[in-house]
Amino acid sequence: MEVLIAPAIVQQAAQWMARLWSDDASDEDRAACARWCAAHPHHDLAWQRLQAFEGKLHSVPRDVARHALREPAPAAYLNRRRALKLLAVLLPVGGLAYMLRGTDAWQVATAGHSTGTGEIREISLPDGTRVILASASAIDVRFDASERLLVLRTGEILVTTAHDPDPAQRPFRVQGRHGTVQALGTRFTLRQDEYTSRVAVFEGAVEIRLAHAPGHAVGIATGYSAIFSAGIVQSAAPVTASAAAWTKGMLVADNMRLDDLLAELARYRHGLLRCDPAVASLTVSGVFPLHDTDRALHNLALALPVQMLARTRYWVTLQAMPQAAA
């Protein structure tokens, strides 16, 4: 029976392959990739399967193949179409279709609108609604005669809805893997993670209809946020204005655990960013730039008893400072 590999591991393997395909890949990068493969049997298996897939791409221009495994730049939509046609033929080989279609990279590559890692972008919809996409986020727009629907494939968005110019006054909904959020004259964010989604309402209100209970609506009012899964909505909690600071390229931390802060920064940088468990519970307050995560990490190392260990610029760990010799 074929071994199924966690989508997160497949995505890491794809990131390593994209890195080694780049023009400035170094011997240190290749050594770091080898260490990652040796760290767990599933790492090595995912790498072997991608290596087998790579062998099928030798006759394809490298820039096209590269876009098949990592998120496309906004100007690369034509290359993306070529890459997707290629993938339609090649991905069924060796179970790779299952592996890649479950990853965020696949969702970004095949969506109607998407952002690359570290990119924040605003788009305007046909009705005048404005949507800001966070790093590595992807949506599809499906407007018809009965509704205005966004499909959030992965990542996070800020939606500022507009009055529907259609006389039918179609409802505005955002559908994710855990349920559907209907806007009621609203400005709100929706973030989708693997097991839960989070909605935060800054103006107006929303109704949540869970994937497993679509007949029951849960309202969230202005100034509140809620976390929900496919089967349950947790109690609403107050939301701060800084919850949307990412739209301005900033991460605002208020007594945030260091491991949680690094997890947020990791969404805006390529490669692997890890936190030593020995310092994970340290708390941080401050404002950090999402467009320059290296500077954010440097500031953390100045403010906390931690140091940055960089095997490569794509493999960084924040760890405890060594104890001074007695």
C-alpha cells in the first residue's frame, strides 16, 4: 500500500526543490536539503517522489517547471497556465497528484487570484468590493445571477464589501473549507488554517454557516472575532484594530509567545523558520515588518536572550543564547 505523506512535508520538499533549481543554489543549500531529508523517513520519501517527478520535467523549460512547484509571481500567469497543462499530464505518476493537490502551493498555483510568499496585494471585484490577499493566499471569484461568491482556497484575506449594483441585491459570501461566511455590509478578515478558520469583523456583521451544519447561522458583530471548524464555532472574542495590521505590511505583537510570532513571520518568508522549544514561551511585544523578516529576526535577537542560527538563508532557527562560562 502506498505511504501517504502529510501535505506540510510535501510542501517543504517542494520548497527545497524550488530552491535547488534556482540559479544561485549553493553547496550549502544542497547540504541543508540532505540534512532535512535525513531528519525523518517521510522527508526522504517525499524528496524521492519529487525527484522522480523532476525526471519527467527535463524536456520542459526550467522557468515553467519551477512555477509548477512554487507560487507564481503576479506577472507569470501565462507561464502558470503552461505549467498547469504540464501538471495535468504528469501529476498522476506515482501518487504525486494526491501529494501536491493537498498543499498550499498547489492551491496558490491553480487559483484565479493569488499572492506569492511575502506578497500582499489588493484586487477590486466587479461589484466594487475590495479584497486584500495576505502572503501565499489564493481565492476564486464566482459571481452569478444569484450570489457573489469568493472561494478562499488558502491563506488570509481582508474583504471590504460594496453595495451590489445588480437589482437582485445578491448576497456576498466567502466559502472556505470549514464553512461559509456571509457579509452583512461588512469589512472583515477571514483566515484559513488546516483545522480551523478565524473571522474578525471590523465593520457591519457576518453570519457563519459551518460546513457540517449549513442550516444553522451564527452571527458575529462589529468588533468581535471567532474561530470555527467544520462542526463548531467557538465563543466570540473582542478583536483589536491591529488584527488587520498585516494589510499594511506590519505584524503587531502584544505579549505574544515567541513561537507564535515566528509562525506568523514564517508565512511571509521562504524556507524554514524554526523556534527552539527552550525559548518558545518567551513573550514579545512590538511592531515587526513583514516585508523584511530578516530585520524582524535581527530585532528579536537584540531584544531577547536568543540568537539566530542560519544554516542557509532559507533554514533559520532562533535558539537560546549559550550560557556564559563560569
